Amino acid sequence: MAVSRREFLKASAAATALMAIGAPVVKAAGSDGMDRWVKGVCRFCGTGCGVLVGVRGGKAVMVKGDPNNHNAGFLCLKGALMPPIIYAKERVTKPLIRKNGKLTPVSWDEALDYTAGKFKAVLKSDGPNAVAFYGSGQALTEETYLASKIFKAGLRCNNVEGNPRLCMASAVGGYVTTFGKDEPMGSYEDIDAATCFFIIGSNTSECHPILFKRIASRKQSDKNVKIIVVDPRKTNTARIADLHVSFKPGTDLAILNAMAYHIIQEELDNPRFHGRYVNFMNNKKEKVSFEDYQKFLADYTPEKAEALSGVPAATIRKMAQWFAESSATMSLWCMGINQRIRGVWANNLIHNLHLLTGKIGKPGSTPFSLTGQPNACGGVRDTGGLSHLLPAGRLIKKAEHRAEMEKLWGLAPGTINPKPGLHTVALYNALGQGKVKALLMLCTNPAHSLPNVNKHQAALARKDTFVCVIEAFRDAETLKFADVVLPPAFWCEREGVYGCSERRYSLISKAIDPPGQARPSVNILVDLAKRMGVDPKLVNFKNSAEVWDEWRAVARPTPYNFWGMTRERMRKESGIRWPCPDEKHPGTNIRYVRGEDPNIPKDHPRKYHFYGKPDGRAVIWLRPYKGAAEEPDAQYPFVLTTGRVIDHWHTGTMTMKVPELRKSFPKAYVELAAADAKKMGINNGDNVKLETRRDKMVFQARVSDVCRPGLVFVPFFDVHLLINKLTLDAFDPGSKQPEYKICAVRVSKV
Amino acid sequence: MAQGGRKLPKKWLILLAVLVVVIAGAAIPLAQSSTTEFCMSCHEMRRYQDELKKSPHAVDKDKQPIGCQQCHVPNSIGLRYLTVKVVLGFKDIWVHQFGDPENLDRRAMQPVARRFVVDENCLACHQDLTKDARGEKKISPIGELCHQAYLQENGNTKRGCVGCHFNMAHLPEFDRRYFFNQEFAKRLSLQTAERRR
Amino acid sequence: MAIAGLLVHSLVEEAEALQERISAMAGMTTYGIHEGQYIVVVAEAPGDQMEAAVDQLDRLPGVLTIYTTYLTIEDELEADGA
Amino acid sequence: MTATGDNGPKPKKWTKRILWILAVLVLAVGVAVLYINLAFPKVRCQAVDHLKSPDQLGDCFQCHLKATPKVAQDWYESKHGVMLVKCFVCHGQPDGKGSVPYAVSPDVNTTCRKCHDPSIKKMEYKYGLKPVCTDCHPFHNNSLHHKAYVKPVAKKTVQ
């Protein structure tokens, strides 16, 4: 057909459409009183909801949901309540130096020179291992990448850590050991296609409310959707559960293995899938056969798991049946699985169920790790903001990765220190022993959120340690121990990228100017690095956009490639999911699947290709059972667990500034099971003393049927009642993530 | 005018007599129509009495059955009494005659019924608002706050015992799911079960 | 290859982004935004996949509705020697 | 009553009297209706001004579970209840200091638009904008279809 003919047809097609414009035009939506709406991402949890900040007269007046992002205009109850936080009176607006015990305002130059001087002195006297950086999953991607580069390349120090070590390290371990690469392979769209949800160790309705809404809407749209919630607490999440399974805390590994046992026994597994795409490996990383896996599972029969966990064998069988028989199963988990002495293994066992039944890489079928913080994924995990990582999935201990980074960063070979740095708990122990003498902190509150915090507060309080904190709020607990406080621009006062749980990078555009002398943290870090003697060539960035472009280039040769996410495109679109190799690429919905994942060539012989592993096969790990680090005993008969409530975010530094949120949860409380309360004669509202081997504290009792008998729960948002003084800092040997969720406690009526 | 005076009182006297006769004439049927028996003369009211028997207001403190008029007709004879008798009386007769008495729209009737139950009738038996219904125990702290708001000592609910105390005597189907109606609903379901057997 | 003339009615704020995204899609050419919310699109796809293509277009965020104003599969007929 | 010429023009006197009677009747009915609305208010509980007990103020649900159990259960079992869209999201803070204006019955248009703006726009285009959302979507008990949610309200606290 002559091309001109074709062009003619296309032209007439366009013409008819243009003629159709004559149709009645609907009133354009007003901008309801705002000068302009600025696109951004919510400052709180890992769901990463898109927001629009309403700016009027240069002030952020209102926040509402971004209809184009995954949350389709919805926000949870605290998402829209940002203005009172932005304009809180406790905002730090001038740099502060502690002079004879009091933080006094000083100029930027004085503060930066003083800090740089301290760092240089320690570097000279004790070498690079005596300084450290402690970042956050709430800092921008550009800020964490820059800080990590300054320390690892500039100061040759690998002591770069961040609070994702406390929340997501086990998930990273799980993904890397099973699939070879970090980050989930599915996305939020899988929620709309799943017919069975396996939610374990997550109070989704309070910690990821918009995802909970999406799960509930999915269930509401299809009667046959089954929801399993496995949690020793019957939280609000259980309200939409068809099956709520409460178990003895610390016994989840046995339950997961027992489910695998049942799936194989009932021949509900998918031999074709795990035959072609999976290797079986034991704990000594040796390849074993499927028969060995069956022999291994022999001592995890549902009956044995029942003895350990208290969950009836029939329930375990039913869970496994639903998991295997549904057309599409999505599992979701969070801190309940990650913050455990064997968090990595727990993650592995969940992946095992998906690999065993082949419920992966298909819409609605995916193991999906929920992230706590808004930028733990994009900011710290992907940019390598931990002591053993280099950017984009590279490892410090691998020589070729170090060489590659040295080339990309333009460093002399051998600059990057081959030995990984100190992980968070080791870092604060070293601070306590005086081995680390200078610490730079960004956008986090460890004096409140570290486990066994008395020990670490003492470490921070040491006279001979220098602590410089970049923090926006004056009343954060950590500022009691800060020698220097630098005021950063907060949230939408500067531009930068947040990466949420579903690999979606979204841009927070600058809506308003920072107050007083606060500056964007990227500029603070660049200025500080130059004064610390870091080679200016490494840090010649004027703003976060330039850091972003370098980070795009660094990630380009790896499967984490998001080269297509240029700044302009990010400003226009509401978040794109990587991998996204070029500007035309719409982003990836499912990884490791030919045709979906751009890292896999179109003509690849295998449909599923886990390119993170040398032979392209994922791993089903034979992980044995391991209980909690501190099991309850005669002296400390109860289990203490900590967690979050929907009204507050982490340490409450921000949410306590909002009148409604402060009023709805003014102070922490201890949640007791009704049966226990009756036995001890505790009524609702009485004072109760909690005592562990580390400390004791009194809380008001809240008696309800949420906790199972033998379990008590305390939220950790209250700065005046630091429950972390009681928690334990034992950590997972693999991921080094502390076990917040379980420690033994004694409960007595006051 | 004196001469008129003698004639005048006779006219006024007649008028007075007529008035007395009219009032007495009206009072009697008004009184008679304020009894439970009269209410029960219409079949559709039967259901309400069954519910009342199972409700917390079945009998008063000395075990006498409570009549319809003790709540629905203002105790003190006055303008409210007349308004209720005339307005509601006329409505009842109209609905009984021309409406569809067998399946009444109870959801629509509820607000109207609650509107015409005056607090005075409740306070007749429950004088002490700091004590519970039987006047024994002290009410809960939250209850105290509510009654203070009712008495406008702390906040102001702008009147109405029945604005907060629902389903004290009757419990239609659609209100049986509420947790505060569970005992009442269970007693009612037992009653219907007996009747069916 | 069938050819369809489509009128995509989108939300006002999303019109820009939507046009970007549609023009990035295979077989779609856009002809500008009118009245701030109508995007004229010409879609080219094999006859049997045209419906799926339009459906995929409809599911894009910000799309209110899509009018099909023109559809021809003339060249496929020619190819079948009709 | 002094009689004017008793054979005056009959019709004029009669219409005057009818008019008088009509006026009195209308007045009477007006007064009656006014009286009924005053003596027997339609809404028996309007919480014109919320109680002043600061420590109790925070947790709306605990107190309203006892004070207004019907509304509390309706909310708890509705989709808003399951999604933990708590009272202050729409009603604000009784002391008026919150960022959301305090309102016993909030202005439906602005409150709903905060979250449901996109779907309102879509509805507006397809069916035209209905001024009051709650005509079709009852706010507290927007019912949830089939057995999607655990129905009865669990006793929040034992007491």
C-alpha cells in the first residue's frame, strides 16, 4: 500500500477526531484557591504515596493525594497533615555548636569549620576507621549517595551506615541470597491481580494504610479472594482476614517450613518450575537435590510445627492449601519477619514457598517485602548506603566491584578500603569503646530508635566523641548528645528523589523555601566534604540534580539501570519503576521475566531468568528452625514486642507536631491481652511496670483482645517513654539487623 | 350598665357552662385515649407491645408494667400534652384509616416518635442523673460527662434524653445488630422462636 | 495494520504527562491537546490487537474516556486480496 | 356591634369576613407549626458545643463508643472504619486548634474532595456533579459489599 495512502488514512483519522472536539466541553477543574500545586511524595512510610502540595503566597497550605501516582489521590490519615510540621516552631533554623553544655547559634562557616576540623583531627590521629556516617531511609537518594561517596571514596572510610540496617537489612539478605539481586520483583499492581494474600509479620492497615486499602478493595471486588494474616497480634489488619493465625512469637520459621512440607506432601508444588528455574541449597551453601529438601522438611511436619508454635496443624495445612491452590498468591511482610534473630532465613522461607509453587513472575503472584521508610529502597539499599555495599548492588568485598567503582568515580586503583566497615550495632559499640571518635548523622534519631538504647546513649554521651547531626527539629532525642547541629531544608523545601517499596522512584519538587539559614543537605555535605579535605573533583555538585545524573550513570551498567529517568521526565511523571534503560521506556512492572524485564533479551531461551545468580536459577534454601534470642522464662514470663501505630511515624518527632495526631495518641501505652489482665487484676487504664534484663518502665495499660495471651505490645513513638531502653540488641548474624520484635519481660501491676 | 350587668352574667354563665362541658367532654376521651388498652385497639400496635415486654422498660421499679402513655404522652397536662394528643392522635387515626398500617416504615417513624417523647416523662422515674437507671450505682465517668453536657454544665448537647438513649422500649429489625442492643435482641429472638414453635 | 482515530479525554492536570506517555507507546501518534484535556491520537495496530491497544490506552492514569472517531482496516483487506 | 345599614352591599362585607377568617387561620397554623418545631426539635442531640475535658479529648472513639454507640459502631464497621480514617480526618479537633476545621457535620463538598477528588471528577464528567455526596453515599455506614469485612465491632476495651 503506497505510503501516501497510509498517510492519508492517518490524516483523516486525526481530522475526524479533531472534528469531534465540537462535543460539549466539561468545566475544567479549578485549582481551588492555590497559586500552584507542586508534585511530590509523602514524607512518611514506604508505601510512597504521591502528593500535591498546595502553595499559596509562598507557603505550603494544603497537601492532597496525587491522582497520577499509584495511590490515585488517596492518602492515609497523617499524609495530608504536613503543614503544621513544616511550620513547627521547633524547626532548627541556624547552625548550633554546644558551648559549655548549651547548643548556641553560630554562623555556617564556624560550624562547618569546627566540624571539619574535628573530623580531620580524628582522621589524622586514628585513621579513617575512627570516623563514621549514620544516614537514614528518610534522606534523599542524592544525599545518601553523596555521603556514601564522600566517606568511601573521599575519606577511604567504609563506616557508612543507616537506619535501614534496623529495618530492611534482612529483606536485602533474603532477596540477595535467593535471587542474587535486591528489591522485590513485583509491584503494587500485583495487588489488583492476586486472589490470595499471605500477610505475615506486618500490621499493613496501620503501617502501609494505602496498600491495605488497595488489598481491601481487591477483596471487595472479588468474593473469592482469600486473605491470610499471620500475626501474634490480632491487629486492624486482621479485620479483612479470612484466616487470622496467631502463633507463639519466634516460631515463624517452623510454620513456614511446615507449609512447604504440606505443599510437597499434597503435591501442590510446581516441579516443572522449580525443576527448571531453582536450585536447592543447604545452610552450608552446597547444592542439594529436591529429595534432600524433602528429607530436610521431614522434621517440619505441621504436627511438629504445632508443638513449637501453638498453631493447630489443620490451620497450617489450610494456609498452605490456600497459598498453593490460589490462581495468584501475593505474600507481604514487614518488620515482624525482618527484625528477627534469623530475619534473612525467614525471608528465604517465604521466597521458598513462591519458588516451590511457581507463584512468581506472574501478575498477582509475587513475594513482596514492604519497606518501612520512604527512601530505604531508593536511598540506601540501591545507592549502597551500608557498610558492606557499593552503589547499585556492588559489594565492597568484591575486588572487581571496587575496581569498577574506582574507575567510575575517577579514583586511583586501590583507593576504596577492601574491608567492609562497622554495621550499626557494632558502630555504636565501637563508639562506646572509643574506637570511633567522630560521627556525622543525617535525618535520623538513633538516641530514640536504637535497641538497648541506654548502652548507645552512653556511647553518644562520651566526652571524647564528636557527634555532628543534620536534623530539622530541635526537640529530637538525639540532639541531647549532639556537639554540632546543622539545619537542613525539610521535605518539600528542596528537590530530590524518594524510592518506595515497589522500585518506584518519584521526585519531590521544591515547593517552598527553607526557613532561616537552613540549606539543602546536598549542599551541606558538599561544603563539609571540601572543608574536610576531600578532593573537590569528587564532590563538585551544585544541586541534587547533578548528583542524580552521576548516580544514573553509575547504575547504568548494572541490572539496577534507571538511565531513562532523567530529571525532566521525573518532574513530569508521577514516579517510574526501575529498571528503565531509556527515556522512552515506561518502567518495569515485573522483573526476571522475559518480555517484562528490560535486562532480559527478548529472545532469551528461558521465560524466567534470575540473572542475579550465575546460572540464572533462584535458590530454595534449607533453613533450619531458630527461636528468638531471648525466650521468655520463669523470671521474665512475657514476650515484649514493639511497633508502630497509624497516627505516629517512628519517633514522633514530626507527627507530635500535628495537634490531631498528638491528641489521638498523646503517650505510649502497654497493650495487654484480656486474659492476662484479668489474671493479674489489671484494669484498663491502670499503671503497669514492665521490666526486662536491661531496664524497667511504667506504662498505662490498654486491655484488649489484640495481643495474644503471654504477649505485650508497646509503640515506640513516645520520646518520654523510650521503650527501646528495654529492648534487646541481639542481631541476625547474616544481615546484622537487631531483633526488636521479641524480648523477655516481666509485667507487674503498680 | 347595671341592668346590663344582670343580663350579662347569665350570658357569661351559659358560656362558662358550655366551656366546662366542652372541656370535660374533651378531657374524658383524651384521658381514655391515653391508655395502653386504647393503643392496643389497633392491631398494628401489637408488635410494639411485644417488644416493650422484652425491653428494659417492660416494668418499672415496683414491677408494674409500663404503659405507652408513660413515655409517649407528656405527663403534665399542658400545651405539649395537647399538641401531642392532637397532632399525633390525628396522624395515627389518619394512617390507620387511609395509610398502610400493616407494614409501617419504622425507619422513617423513628425520628418522629423520638421527637415527641419529652424529657419530662423520662425524668419522672429517673430523677438522679448521676446514678444509673435503677438509681443504685454511680454512672461511668463518660456517662457523667454526657449528662453534664445535657445539663449544659460542660458543653451543650441541646436537649433530648432520647437523642442519645436509643431503643429503650422498641427495637426494629434494622437496629438489632448494634452491640448495645444485644441482650434486647436476644430476648426478642427467643420470643419469636417460641411463637414459631 | 488497522488505523484508528481516537479522542482521549483526560484530566486537566494530567494532559501533558498523558500525551508524553501515549506518544511513547508503540503505534501511537498524538496530534496535540485541545481545550486542555482532549488528546487526538491515531493508533496503528494489527486489526485483532486494536481493541487491546485502545483498552491499554484507557487504563492509563488520568484518562477519563476515549472516543473512537475513525477506524479502517482497509490495508488488511487489501492484503487478504479481498 | 353597631350595625351599619343592615342592607349594605352584602358581598363586600362577606368577603371581608372570609378574608379575616382566612388570615386568622393561617396565623394559627403558622403559630402551631412554629410551636411544634420549638417544643419538639427535630434533632434531639446536636452537640452544639463539645465538652471541655482536655485529657479525654484525644481518643474520640473510646469516648464515643460509650456516648454515641450507634455512630461509633456504624463508623467502625464502615469502610472508613476498616481503613482507620479516624474521626479527626473529617470532623477536626473539638477545641478548633487542629488543621481541620471542627464541624459536627462537616461540609461534605470540601471534606470528601480531600481524598476522593479524582473519582468525583470522573463522576462529574459522566453523571454531572450531585451537590451532596451523602445523598447516595451515607458517610458513616458506607456499606461494604458481601462478607468482605469482619462485621461486628469487637469490644475495643474490656469494661
